[in-house]
Amino acid sequence: MTAQIHTWENRLLAWAYEALESHMPHPAPITSHDSLPAAYRYCRDLTRLHSRTFFLASALLPPEKRQAVRALYGFCRITDNIVDESASATAARTRLEHWRQALMTPDPPPGMPVALAWADTVRRYHIPRGYIEQLIDGVGRDLDQQRYATFAELAEYSYGVASTVGLMAMHIIGFRSAEALPYAVKLGVALQLTNILRDVAEDWRNGRLYLPQDELAAYGLTEADIEAGCVDERWRAFMAHQIARNRRLYDESWPGIALLDADGRFAIGTAAELYRAILADIEAQDYDVFSRRASTTPSGKLRRLPRIWWRSRRAD
């Protein structure tokens, strides 16, 4: 099995393979820490509160892997919150560095349940330090860059904030060989692009525009059109192009499901397919992502599960 590789993916793959070799020292899991069960419960509750899709997908894993991927979610959520909720960029950089140091110590400071659960997860599943560093740096990029000139540049950002998550999740799920890496990188980019297309209005209010500048210009669109929430033929054509590329990435990433351990395929397939369904909702609302946030209803998610289960079972 050979993944289809686009030119813009080469740099991302170089980062992924380099980080794969950056293992931290892995002492025994923190099984004796009195606060560990509560720390994992905290991550569970954090996941349930902030991401219904991730919570549902993670529920399809065996118990130990389930709590581990929710610790991964907690690590990502706290990192995001530091950047999004700090009073200033300077304060965010300081907090982000303190968070990085807490994550890299063998014994996280008291009162940091996410760091404790994540430290135990890293030890149990031998998660490379490089992916942790890349995610922190990727999220921190929002402090310095709010526009992206090309899709290749946007894909690099997407790698930092999303592909790294998939690469760490892959270590928790279990995978056959390094042949799985390109598929995890590709799926991460696809998931992040879906977030970007769904959240154009919210990101704009926060001073960020993640759409490729050259492609906006090619369709005759300007930032004034984004600010006005303009949904016309130019915008529809632009969004149709973005969604078509996004779907191709989902299609190209799916064969990687077969390279994961069997007990994790349904969960990863569910996360991918439920996110992909957001694209159909964007189309159903005539590409208007300004007046309503696209989503998949709880009943719609449940309705899709049997087909996803069957497809993931046939991944081999």
C-alpha cells in the first residue's frame, strides 16, 4: 500500500518522520499516583464538554485507549486555551512555555490533572516528544501569523495543529508500520481544513483568516467580502473548490485505517466520517458559513455509525 503524495505534503512528511525518532525517556507508567484516576476523569469531562464528536468517537475504543485519547484531547485543549484566552501575546508565550516545561517533566506539578494524565499516557504508549513539541509550536503560530498566502503554507499550519494530533493518536491506537504516517498526516490536514471552512466567521471575528490568499484572489474575493459575509457566485465557487479538495484528502487518507490496530479502526473512521459530514451541511446551507455554524446533528451521527462500522471492518 502506497499513499498518494502531493508536492505540498513532502515537507510535512519530513517533519513527521523526524519527530518519530524523537522519543522521550519512558519510565514506568504512573500507576501509583493517587490523583491519576481523577486526572483521567477530568480529561473525560473536558472532552465531553468541548467536543461531542471526539467524545463519541473515543467511546468506541477499549477503556484504556479511550482514556488515553481523552488525555490527548485534554493536552490539545489546554494548549489551545492558553493561546486563545491569554490577555496578550506576551502572556500567552510565557504561559505556553511554562506549559511546555510542565509536560516535559517526568512528574508534573501538583494541581495539573491534564498534565498528569498526559504524562502517564506518553509513558504507556511511547509517544515521541517531537510530536508534542510540534503541536505546541503549531498552536503558538497563531500568536504570530493570522494570514496564509498559499494552500501549501496553510497545510503546514494544519500539520502543526492537527496532523500531530493524529500521529500521537496513532501511537495510542497502535499501527502496523511507519507506512501509516502519510495517511495520518493527510487525515489531520483534512480534519483541520473542515474546521477552517466551518469556522470562517468565528476566526474572522478573532482576527484570523485561514483561507489561502492566492485562491481567494483567483476567485475575485477580498477580505472585505469576508467581513461582509458575502455569499455570491464567487464565494460559492471558491467554497466548492475548497470542499472538493477536502473530500479528496479524506478519500486518500482512508486506506490508512487498515494499518491501524483493529480495535481502533472504527473510532478513527468515525471521527473522519463525522467531520467529513460537516462539508455536506455547508453545501446544504448554500455555502453560508457566516450566519450559521455547520454541524452534524446527534441523530445524524448515530445514523451514520453502522455504515462507518461496516466500512472500517472491511478496511483490510
